[in-house]
Amino acid sequence: MSSFDSLPRPNIVFVFADQMRAQATGYAGNPCVQTPNLDRLATEGITFTTAVACCPVCTPYRASLLTGRYPLSTGMIINDLRLPEEEITIAQVLKEAGYDTAYIGKWHLDGPERSGFTPPGPRRQGFDFWAVGNCTHQYFHSIYYRDTPDPLYWQGYDAHAQTRLAIEYIRTHGQERPYCLFLSWGPPHNPYREVPQKYLQLYDPEQIYVRPNVPKADRESLAGYYAHITALDEALGWLLSALEESGQAERTIFVFTSDHGDMLGSQGVWRKQWPWDESILVPLIIRYPAIQRGARIVSTPFNVVDLMPTLLRLAHAPIPPSVEGNDLSHLLTGAPGPRPNSALIESIAPFGECPHCPEWRGIRTERFTYVKTLQGPWLLYDNLRDPFQLHNLVNDPDYSKLQDLLEQELQQWLQRTKDEFLPAQAYRDRWGLIVDETNAIPYTP
């Protein structure tokens, strides 16, 4: 019996941004961005410094988050696919365990009609309370739906309006039975400058910090990106205050993370679907005061598929046999338990903003990154000595033994996930995906 088995079932508040990289916070050492509430949360919770988005792009991540399964198991390998109704999600499990379930914000798991209505029923994947837009990235007056096909519009900056609704939910739930609330923000995903002026005024593009691995900086975009993050940080502070004021903080698991990062010019590329840390590493803080032994920093690799089993274990709920991730709840309590050596990272069928990117598979350990394409080994970094990944060590004779060990580790992951590492078209054919000239699912805005 674990130390938390005798506790009442906790509430879960799961908050995640879109396209927010791990390096874009004050607590992570960024000298420019203002994130006082995230910085405070990091002093109160467990901060995971090697949190990984397995397939760093929106729909694949979100499917893995809800199911605890890798993209090749669900077929959710590119954006704008509908999550199959037969998949077992965290919301379905918690609902059966007696939880109220709620989802507010961006969904991006209901197919190519991005402004479409997701009706009550199985396409909501176990979430009852619903205030959702499938995918818009229009941050003012953006569309969403409740339980009828009549469109509604968030008032003002949508992340703030969504947060206010989440606070209303928190204040009106949790008295009779626990709840699981997912709050999904669209920012800081581009458009980078579509943010209230008061946050833009905090960042002078000429004074903005640029990472050393950026050959050509777009300071205007970077300043807007940080402005979005500061706006989200303020909303996060509202959430934390609401939990404290309602007396729920001690018995609530609070999670903050993101679905993937953003290169923002690092390595000379933008957006996501790349294997570099700006794309694959995401912020992850989990706070659960009732079981924690103080705040800690944990460098053990933690992949997105590990979130579902970890949260279910903390909620005394069964972990379905379909789940492929690891229960890492012991990392919060400090109890002994297995620690993954690495996390799988992959791009199965690049598309959209990255249509000509290579297919790749790799691993991220606490210290090293190793990636290969269909042509062979591609990248090898010692992230301790080279945190900006400026020196590719692949096929360097001095690192041949290390490369062989990392190759063996990657091969074990491919076997474990039944991945034959085929060209992208083989997987598009397997699931009958019809794509456009950018290898993306054609969608309607």
C-alpha cells in the first residue's frame, strides 16, 4: 500500500499551454520572460526538467495525453484526425471511478473541421462539462461550443475568459465528489503578437534575450511569444488563488505543462516536429501537497504517455491494460520505484509547416539526445556540456561507444512500440490518410 492510498480521492486540475517550450520560464533560467506565478509553483511542486513531448505536434500529443498510448498505437500521427471512440481515455476511467469531468479550451481531437461542433457523447471522450473550440488560434472573440451547435465566443483574450470559467467550475465543484478539470490554452502558439497590449508593453524586442543557437532572430515574434506566456502566467495565478480560497489546494493535484515547444529560430528552423530540445522539451510541474515531501527538481525522463497512468494511480483509479506509459507517481512521493533511462521521441509523418522534414526516431535521456533518420544516425548531443546543442557528435570516433549504447536503447524502444520505422507514406497508407501537398489533412478553419 502506498502512502497516499488512505487519502480521499484528489481533485485534478490539468492546465496546458500550446507550443510553450520548457526554456521559456523564469524558473528554468530564462533571464527575460516574466513568470512569477510559475516560478512560485516550481517552489511548491515537483519540477520535471526532462519532460518530453513524444511526437512534438498538437493532435498526436493530445491523443497520447488522454490515452497514455504512443501515436503508432492510436493512428494519431498528424494533426486534424479524430480520436477513435474505442480508445480508453483518462476522463472515461475517472468518470467510472466517480469523478466529475470537465474540459475547457482547445481540443484538436475531433477531425478537420476546426471550428466545428463536438456533440455530447462519445466524441467528447468522457468529458461531461464542455466549453470547447476544436482548434482556432484566434485569441480574441474566438469560437467555442457548449452542449448545442449554437456558436459562442470568448469575451476578450480567450485564455483569460477560459480561465475565468475554470475558476467558476472550481468554486462550484468538489464538495460532493472529486473532479478532473482540463484547461487547454491556445497561446503562446502563433500568432505571436495577438495578445493584450499591456503584456506586449513588457517586452522591448530590441532588448529581448536570444538563445545562442539562433542564427537569425525574429525579435518581434519572440517578444510576442513571451508576452503570451506572461499573460498565461497571470491566469495561472488566478487559478492557484481560487484553489487556495476554496480550501481545495491541499487535496488537488495541480499540473502545468504544454503539448510541445517552439523552435523560434533555434537551429535555423521554426515551430515544432523537430528533435531539438526547443521542440521536444516542455515545462512540467506537478503539485500535490497532501503527498509531497517538499518541492523537488526531478531530472528523470517523463514522457507524455506517463501522465495518464501517473494521475490515475494518484487518484486510486485503475490503469487500463491499453496504457503504454509508466506510472511514475513515486517520483512525487519520493518513494523507491523504477526510473526510465530515456524517453522516446519521434516524427512519424511530418506535415504542414514541416512537410519536407525527415522522418526520425530518437531518445532523450537525462543527459543525451540521440536521433536517426531513415538514412542512419543524424544527431547526438551531450546536453550537459552543450545545452544549446551546437555540437553534433554523431559518428564522432570519441563517442562511438556512447552512440552504440544509445542506438541499442532506441532499438529497444522501437521493439517495445512495435515500430518498424518505415517511410511516412507507409503509415499514411496504413490508416488511409488523404493529405494535401504539405502532407497535412485538409482542414476547414
